[in-house]
Amino acid sequence: MEHYFDNAATTRPLPEVAELMREYFTDTYGNPSSLHRKGIEAEKRIKSARGQIAEILKVEPGSLYFTSCATESITTAIQGTCRRLSRFGRHILTSRLEHAAVRENLNALQMEGFEIEYLDNDQSGVILREDLEKKLRPDTILVSLIHVNNETGAITPLEGLGKLIHARAPHAFFHLDATQSFGKYPIYPRPMEIDLLSASAHKLHGPKGIGLLYKARSVNIPPLIIGGGQESGFRSGTENTAYIAAFGYAAENFYAQREEILSRMKELKIKLCNALTEAIPEIRPNGPSLEEGAPYILNLLIPDVRAEVLLHSLEDQEIYIGSGSACSSHRSGHKDSPLAALGLNQKEIESSIRISLSRFTTEEDIDAITQAMKEKIPMLRRFVRK
Ligand code: PLP
């Protein structure tokens, strides 16, 4: 039996989501721009999904744009802001805890002469508000922050953040990377003064390949993709009706049950962490305390065990975990890992694993991974090169 613990990478789509999408390939396949009945039907479904998401964020449906993924949303938000606001300044604030989608966009902008400044964070991986207050300047044009950290589960407290940013940097836009938090926590961009927000369907049991960008009505940035004028001219390209409808459904479904889902996940995460640290006392959780972090992400340092080796060893028992995006198949660098910003050295980063839960995680899954890790870790440590 499979035990899947890599939900921060992606989640298994809900069975209803898979079922719902089928209809769009067999029946409701019209182009939403077409004037006939089949087109109008598809257009209606998109409108309905946009409404479902608007309800969650409590924003106007017209301020939401469907994209191909969170990375596209983030790129549109960051590149668009810099193009539009460069006449006011070239200073950008962010953290060392960001996902590669934000980090690499900012690295590219640095090459073009933008000044990227990093906020200090505490040991649990949360940015220091005093530092933000200190570093905001009249020529700051963008503040881009992650909400729930994909590696550690650390949560950026949003209370008063947008207000502070706009008070100290009147021209700046505040972009929130809510890819790991959208639909799981209440986020209200308007009262929270969030100008731009990025999200993705596949983190809450929707399909991969469909993202969302919220853009406040007052934010005037250019589109990244131009062409046929879909999505009110802000994101051209024929809409992916099936995925959009599935996104709307998955988000609404999760959000309606979020409290019970999150509280069950929290119980399971605490049970798992306690069982593992009791059995192997050297194991140390990275990042926030079990109480403070998101209940679906647990990052553990297992000294003298290479995360990658443990990952493959667990895989033999159909147990799937994450080893952190720093050592994903696309990159081998460690200095960019949020764990480095928490003070971990390269060896510690290479010995850190990420166990991420979902609404499908059961007690049996927790028992299976606990048992397997108790057996494998002492064995793997015997073979470690010191
Ligand atoms: N931002 C964060 C925090 C993420 O966790 C991810 C995905 O892992 C992304 C952005 C990118 O999302 P997508 O794969 O939908 O482009």
C-alpha cells in the first residue's frame, strides 16, 4: 500500500476532480470565446469557478486571472511590477525563504540593475517585522513574501503587513506567494492590503498546470502573455476550461472543510514528530514549533543520514517523502535553501527531509512511516561517511 508524504510538492487530485474534468474533454469542450452554445457553456463554467475563488478571497471576480501555474502568476506579478514602477525606484524587498519562482525572478531583475534586499528572519524561518520596517524606503517598488513556507511550514504573519508596507513605501506593491496557503487559511487581500497574490490548484487536490493571480483593481501592470485578449486582456491564450473548473471546485471544497482538515493534520503531524523524536532522539525538527507551523509540513534534520538515501530507501516500501527543493532533481545548490537561512550548514541541509501531509493522510500512513523510519535510520547511519 502506498503512503504519500510529498504533498508540499503536489497533492493527489480529489476523485471528483478527475471525474469533473472528464466531462470537459468529452462534452463541454467548446472554446469559451466562441459565440455559439458550446462556447457560452464553457464561458459560464469559467465564470462560475472565478466566482468560487472570489468568494474565498472575498474579492471581485474581475480581479482574478487564471494562469498556467503559480510560477507564471509570480513572474507576471514581479516582472510586471518592475516594468511599471521602475520610474519610482528600483528597490525590492524579499526574504531568503522564498521559492525558486520568486528567487530566480528577482535574481534576473538584479542582473538588470534592480536592487534586491533581503529581510532578516528568526531561527524558525519567519521574517522580522522590525527589519521590514527598517528596510522599507520611499523608492521600494515591490515587497514579495512567501506566506506558508514550502520547506518548513513557517507562516508569515500577515496582520498589518500590507499597511506597514504602503505607509513606508507608498509606490510599492505587496506580492504574496500564497501557493502553499491559498484555500487553507483565510486570506483577504483587500483589508490586508495585498496587491498581488499567486496560487496554484495542485497544492489543494486540484490539477497541475493551473494557477491564479489576484491583482487589485488599482494595480496597473502589463500582462506577460499577450495575444487574443482572453482573461480581460491580461492573460491571453485559450482558457483551460477543465482545469479552471477543477480549480474552483477543489478550492471551494477544501476551504469549506479547512478547519477540520487542518486540525486532523495537526494531530497526525504531532503524533509523527513525537514518535520519531522519542525513538531517535537526535532527530531535530527544522523551522517553527509544531504549534506554530502549518500542520501539513514537517521538516526534520536526521544527523548522519543523507536525505536522498533515506528517500530512496523509503520508496522501496512505497513511502514517498521530500528531500527539500534545494536537492530536487532540477538543482543541486544548497545555499538557496530556506534551511540555509535558518542557519543550517550544507551537511545538515543534506540530512534534512520534508514530510508533508494532506487531507488524505491517515493514522495508518503515520504508523507506516514511523515504523519504517525507526527501522531504516539506525541502519543507514551505520554506513555514513564521517
Ligand atoms: N511557490 C511556492 C511556495 C511553491 O511551493 C510552489 C510549488 O512548489 C510554487 C511557488 C510554484 O508553483 P507551480 O508549480 O504551480 O508553478
